Amino acid sequence: MNEYRTRADRMRDPVAFDVVRAVAEEHGVCVRPLARERVDLDTGRVEIVPVACGSTIAAVCPSCAERNRRLRMAQCREGWHLAQEPDFTPDPPTDDQKALTTYRADLVQAYRRAVDEGDDTGAEEVRDEVAGVDAELRQLGIRGALPPLDPRPRIARRSTRRRQDAPNLPRRPVAKRTVGRVFGGRYQPSTFLTLTLDSYGPVHGDGTPVDPTTYDYRRAARDAVHFAALLDRFVQNLRRCVGWDVQYFSTVEPQRRLAPHWHAAIRGSIPRAELRAVARATYHQVWWPAHDEIKYGGDHLPVWDARAKGFVDPTTRTPLPTWAEALDQVDEPAHVARFGVQVHSKGILGGTEEAGRHIGYLTK
């Protein structure tokens, strides 16, 4: 005879879904697989197969996140302290790659002919065919940019002269190597580097501003938006400064004040003085139109004018400038992003406990 159980007792029983999820997590199986359709080209049979989601976030799928974390750890461990120069000699083009490239060239010619004749339907059909060919070329292993069908829009050229308020950047010819120097005939250390953004005002221990009225929220937000471009410029400058093709494994994480900072495992040893000099000399100029003032909002919004083929002022009906036209009127950058004064670097030998600890920190 079954024991009598109240509704409260039954509500404490685990839900079947939670049990299945717990078993999947215990065995390292994806807990939110994606359903994919697989078609047998010979028989025409269609079946649905589960595919791992591949998430890198533990809160979404712990199994996939852990699998990806271990993969990143292996990649960092094998590449950080590489002692021999890797061989990246490209393979010769295959017959299929050359045939598809020839076919694509014929399609480009047909597209331009259709555009010249005003055949919009034909041009659109050719465009779709080119998109399919491009996808096939990527699957065949071709890398690099393919020529576009339409000419690229004109880009306003800005002066490449360095800012007067930035220190000069040392520059050497970049050699075709990625591994670092060997010291004493046996030691080949690499570098762990941390870069942060500048201060926007005093903050408490939890990262909140001491005085919200004087904290530079606007500069903090803009620096965060353009942080990736600033990092890209730093790596370019670093390679020009040290004279070799610097390789790195890195991660970006927010500080308590929510400003991003960068941790990088750099292959090879770089002097601290050079790292600090490059960080001081690196900046990123944002050539955008002025965006400090909101001119349209609420019910007062620009209106699309079909005859003018653009937006106009809702009151005066004056055509508004396009993005390209607005950029042509820019004389000064709207924002300049820079790093802060804190530059932390450390030399680390491969295979040591310290190297493993920093790899774990990068892939946490």
C-alpha cells in the first residue's frame, strides 16, 4: 500500500527536466542542444539530429562552456611559449577553387552588364548567384576578401600625422618571425600584459563614483565603445616598435568601475619600458560627426522624403545630410581614446606553475 503524501510532499520531488539536466551536466553533455535537419542525398531521408550549442557561458550550458574553456586553455598553452616558428605556407589553389573563381569572374561581368542596361531583376539574380559562389569558395578553404560587385563607397581620408600631444613612437622594420628571443642559450620567456583605461574620477571600493556629478560618464562610455579599436592600434604599434610579428592570446573583462581592461599572454619577451612607451604613444581618433547634443527626439523626428530619397527636417523639410556628407564636414575628431597610466607586465617561462596559473586566469 502506497504511503499517503501531501501535495507539499509531492512539490518537493525533483522535476523530470531538472533530473535530465543534472545527468547531462554530470556526463558533460550539452543541456540545450540545437535541432538540425540532416538529409541523406542518396535516399532523401530526413532526420532531426541534436547538435551541441557550443555556448561559452556557464549559466547557459555548463558542459559546452567547460569544453570551450578547456579548448582555450590548450590553445593558449600550446601557442604562448612556442619555441619554433610555425609554418603558414599557403597550399596551392585546387582545380575546384580555380574553376569557381573563374565562374565568379564571369558572374561579375554579367552583373555589371545588367546594371549598365538597367536590368534590376537580372542584376539581383546574379547577385544571389554570386553570394552562393562566395559561400562555396569559403567552404573550399579560400580566405581573404573577395572583390565586391559594387564599387566601395568613398571614404573620407584623414591625415595620418601623429597628434602633437602624443609622444613619438619608436619604429623598426618588422621581421617575419613570431617567436621571442632566447636568453642564456636556454631561457625563452614570454610576457603577460595588462592594460587599463584612464581614470574618469575617484571611485569607492565597489567601483561606484565618489562624486557622480563630476564623474566623466561620457568619456567612460565612449572609451568602452572604442576600446577594441584602441587595442587594435596598440598591437599595430607594438609590432612596429619591437620589430617582429607579435602574437598574443587575450581576454577583455570589466573592472569594478565597469571600464574594460585587457589581459594578454604575449609570445616572446618585451621590455617593460617599451610596453609603457607604446601604451603612452597609442591613441584612437574617432572621426564621427558631433554627437553631444540630441537634436531630434520624442515626437520631433526626421521624416523620410521619397522624392528626395532621404530624411528631411519635420518642420522645415530641409534635407538632412547623409553620414558621408556629415563626415566631410568634420575637422576634428569627436573623441580620442587612450590607455591609462597603469601598465602591468611580467615575464613568464613556459611549463611553470606560474604560467599555468595565468592561463587559468585568462580562460576563467
